[in-house]
Amino acid sequence: MNNMNKKRKTNPPAKQTLAKPKSTSPASLTQVTHQLLSTGPIPPPEILQGYEQILPGSAERILVMAEEDAKHEHALEKSALHLASEEIKRGQLYGLIIGILAFVTSIIALALGSEKAAITLGGTTVVGLVAVFVIGHLKKFGSPSMKNGDD
């Protein structure tokens, strides 16, 4: 007998029976939840395709919305940087004005014969301004001891 004439013996398909739950009370039911997390304004491709199937053109609208949102975020960041730069310039200008006024006032006090007032006014103003600028610089850029964790 050759192999071609041999019939293969096949098993009949297995019958599958599902057990019925003994009780349908809420305590015996199981709930399965599927959750998809996505970050950013653009959903995953599968979800985007689903939107497009339900409402043609919606995928394009979602992409346009995401682009406009990104442009808005960039504009906000640019505005914040500009405002911070203006604040720094204004602080430096005020510091310069205070320094010049203190210097002129101490010169006038010295010319009027009040050496102690001139030294006190000039010295405290210079020390105060230097302290403000140095502390501001350290807060902004950090000192080497702060970067290493040595406080």
C-alpha cells in the first residue's frame, strides 16, 4: 500500500463546553478592564485610524489641532523668556541707578565734611549691591558647592 492511498485518521473536533456560573450575583461576576494610556495631543495610530473610520477627516483635524497646540506652547515659552530677560535688564538698570545715586550722595557728604556718613553710605551700598548680584548669580547658575550637594 502506498502512502497516497492511505487515509489519515483524523479526530473529530473537540466539543467545547463552557461551565455556566453557579450564581449571577454581583459578588461572583468578574469585570475585565482594558486601559490604553497615551501622552501628548496625538493618539496612537490605531485610535487615530478609529476616529477616521467613524468620522472621515477627523484624523487630519486632530493633527492640525496638535500642530496649533505646539505653536501655542512655543509662543508661551518665547514670551516667558522675553519677560524674564526684560526683568533681568530692569533689575540691572535699577541697581546701576541706586549705585550711582549712592556714589553721588557719598561724594556730596564727603564734600560737606561728613566723612563717616560718606564712608557708611558708599560702603554699605556697594556691599549691598555686590551681595545682591552675587547671590542672584549663584541662585541662577548655582555654585560648585551647590552642584556637588555640599550646602
